[in-house]
Amino acid sequence: MTLKVLLVRPHVILKVAKRLRDFLHLEPLALEIVAGGIDLKHEVSILDLASVKKPEKIFMHALSVYTPDVIGFTGYSNQAKAVKELALRAREWLPDALIMAGGIHATVAPKDYLSCTGLDLVIRGEGGSAMKRLFAEIERGAPIPEDEVFLHARSPSSQSMAGRRPPPLPDWQAVPQPRRELVDRSDYFCIWHGGPGEKLPTLYPRTAAMRTSVGCPNRCNFCVVHYLADGKYLQRTPEETVDEIDSVAEEHIYFVDDEMFINPRRCERIAQLLLERGIEKKYVSWARADTICKYPELFRLWEKAGLSLLYVGLESLDAETLEGFNKGIEPDVNRRAVKILRELGIGLHAALMVRPEFGEEDFARLREAVDYVTPAEVTFTVFSPSPGTPLWEKYENDFICPDPYSFYDCFHTILPTTLPLKKFYARFAQLYLAGARENPWRHNSVKVPLKDFVHFIYSGIRYGIALRGIYQDYPHSS
Ligand code: SF4
């Protein structure tokens, strides 16, 4: 029996998330891994609707041309509405297809999907290993399993299981390799700023996404990772990691690990192998400030191996605010990390966080933090509890939007703000502007093609306007 499988990354609905794609658009790695779990005798296609103009039309066209037997959606919580709408359309068009949803939202809030009549199956946890099991059962004609991973729509026992914690992470060996060839690789890029005086052929090089570890032992309270991974940390061996880096065609690699540098010895070995094997690529990754301060030599080695930019969740330079995030990091550690990266010549992407209860003074303090961390790429998010976590349940009665899942994008507050929403987002956009003015690209006098320069400025202005206008997305905005 050969089945036709369509795996779909849905579109985003809110304007600010769409604008963000002008700067970073990574391949649907999760779906590529899911595809890797399906035996090659089946026909698999990936439909990426994340940045297309008419997603519903393209989706319906794919259904009519491809007529899949199995349709699988992935998605974050802010894409759940789109998943449910597409699933209903698919159910009408192909009533006999097996329609399923997996991904983060299915894992943290399965009940939300179980009530959708377009879906048959909600898959929790790691999707690649789940696919191996699902297709093995289908191939031998057995009923689809119903357990902590596979929840059935319209089944009372699945409803009761949906209230439990996410299933444990599988062993790394059970996670399949991504099938990267299933997407058009020319679609995916990340802005790359370059070093002082560098002349870049493009500001938007093709970029491959790669995962070398999963999970994180830390407990930042705004983050869903420890809830999903239950404090576990799965790691790929340095040898396998470097083999994969070597095997992808792209010269630019974005590591999407939750926290790549948790195990310094593993990461040191990866960098050594990259140097020994003469692999010359450029890398972006995330790291914690305390890891940078503790192991500066590790990052010196990585700079030699090609690390261009580190995303660091600094969140704040204020002790009380950091404590409120349960970050386990002092402001001084954040400051030292900024200095170390500057000395090492590794670019900094500083992620800072605004709290809904921020008043004018708090915004002014964060503005001072921007002055300290720049020149750097600087981004801002708004503190929100993650769906499915105990913090979400704690605040559930306080949410200010009718569909909090759709608004969970780290830009839209789902909690009440102290400042009126319009003023709150005006201050939020001002922070972004302050950061944009001190962009490393400007400071480094990097030369890029004129069309990329124009596109970047245009995208930056559109993004700033979208941030300032976020308050209009709320009913009765003022
Ligand atoms: S924010 Fe980063 S360090 Fe904190 S728990 Fe999440 S992954 Fe770990």
C-alpha cells in the first residue's frame, strides 16, 4: 500500500508576524523531520504556506491536484486557528482522508484541536518518531493507536488523556533525519550582517535550519521548553552534527536548538571538528549570557569556526525584572556577556522583554539597556505565559483577548497593560526604532547590493509601523 501524504505548515494571520518574515524565513524543519519518519515507499509532499499571499487558495489547489490520503498540519498556538480552518476545508473536499495535527500547539493544548471536526488525530510530542509508529500500524492494517501521543477526535478517553503533561522526549536515535529535499530551498534565508567593512553579495543569503539538541534544563517562566522537555536535554553527537553541517548545500546555518551550548564539551568538539575538517560556513545560534561568561574560550573557538551571530535572551538589565522571569541571571552577567562578544568579534542579537505592567519609567530603563547593548541587533517581545503551562492556567481569567491562542506571538500582550494599549505599543515601537538606529550593519559600514539595502529599509519601516499598530488588533482598541 502506497499512501500520498501532504504535510502543511500553515500561514500566520497577524500582521506583525507576517512582517517579521522579511528578515528571517527558515525552512519547515519540523515537517522535514516528520517526513523523515515516513517510509520512502509513500509519496510525501510539504506545502509551506507560511509566507504565501493566498494560502487558502494554494491549499485547496494542492488538495485538488495531489488528492492526499493523509494530511498533516504543524503549528504554533498562533497558527491553530488557521490549522482548524484548513482542516475543515480539507474535510469537506476529501472526506475520507486521515487529517491530523501535530506540533507545539497540539502538544501543549491538545483539547483545542480535539474539538475541531476537521481533524481525526492530534499528535503530541516529537513528530518524527510518532510518524514511524503511525505508519507501521497503518501498513499492517492495525487500528491507529490511542495513547499519550495519539489522541483521537471525538473519543472520551482521548479527551481525558489530553489533560496530562506532554509525553516524554524520545531518545535522539529515534528522531529521523530531516528530508530537506522536499522544500524549495531557495525560499529560505536569514539576514546576515557581516563584519566591519565587509562587502556582501547579498544581505539575504540562503540559510539552512539545523537542530543539534532539544530541551533545556533551565526554568525561565515565560518559556515553554522546560514544560515540553520536562527538564531533559537531548544531544546529538559532535560527529553526526558536523556530518550534517557538511552535507547541506547552504553556507549559512541557523541552529534552532532551544539552547545549543548547554554542554560546553560537546560544543567544543563540534567547533574543533569543523576546523579540523576545513568546513568553512557561517553560523547563527542561541546561547545564554551565563554560558558566554563561563566559557569565553569556547566562543573564541566558535568564532574561528565561523560563528557570526549569537542570539542572547538578555531580557533586561534590571535585577528585579530578571528575577521576575526566573532567569537565574544577574544584570552584571548580561553586561559581561555583551562585552565578551564584542571583544571576540561575534555579533550580538539581544532579545529584550517588556512586561505588560510596564509604565513610562520601565520603558525608559529598557531604553537605557538598548544604549548599553548596541551596536547589536535588538528585538523586543512582550512577556506572556505559554499555552498549556501552569502559568497560563494561573492567568487564564485575566486574558484581554477573545482568542488568546491566536494572540500568543510574543508581540501581542494577552494580559492587561498598565499603560493604555495604544500608548504601550507606541513605546514598544520606540524601543524598536532606538535599536534599529544602532544596528551593527550600519556601524560596521557593511556594503550590500543597493536593491537589498532598499528592501531592508522598506521592510524595517513596515515592521515598525506594524509594531506601533498592534493595539488595533484588539477589539475595542483605544
Ligand atoms: S528561555 Fe532559553 S534558557 Fe530559559 S528555559 Fe527557555 S530555552 Fe532554557
